[in-house]
Amino acid sequence: MAHLHITSWVIAFVLVGLVTTFTRSGNEKAAKISHMILRLDYLLVLYSGGSLFAAYANYNALVIVKLLVGLWVITAMEMVCIKYKKKKPASGWWTQLVIAAVIALILGFGFLELGLLPA
């Protein structure tokens, strides 16, 4: 399940890049299609993340913080896309996206037992 989760959020980051690029270039149809695919990808991220959350026998504080940071990443991705669509400044949401993504990566790969680094 970890592979599906990693693959789905990598695809989500690529799709956020596509949505913002298409929106900047004025290709609204491609931006809208990419945004809809991104929203479907959120479902994969949430499903696989929920399965990983359920795989932990002891729900310690770190697992719950990782869950909340993951939701923060998804929220920031969506808000970046919406701000671009409405042609409003998105720098605050970009900052939040980067911070949340870094925290999620550190927690997921570094501190939790299903990550890549030994605990």
C-alpha cells in the first residue's frame, strides 16, 4: 500500500504543476481537465493514506500528526490550483505546500515504521 501512496502523491505533485502551467498559459480547458484528474488522484492519496493509517497498531501522536499534515498538503495543493484559476496571488499557499510537504516527507520516511529509514 505504501507504493500506491507514494505513486499517487508524486502524480498529485506533477498534476499541480500541470494545472498551474496550463492556467498561466491560458489553456483553460487543459487546466480544468488536469484539475479534475488531480481531484480524482486525491481520492487515491486519501484511500492509500487511510490504509497506511489503519496499518499502524498503535496510533501514537506521530501517526496522527502525519495524517493531519497529509491533509494540509492536499488542502494547500487544492488552494494553489484555485488561486491560479481565479488569478489571485498564491504565494502564501505555495509556501504552505512546501512546508507541509517537507514535514510529511520527514515524518513518513524518517520517523514512522513503514517508512524507508530504519526506526
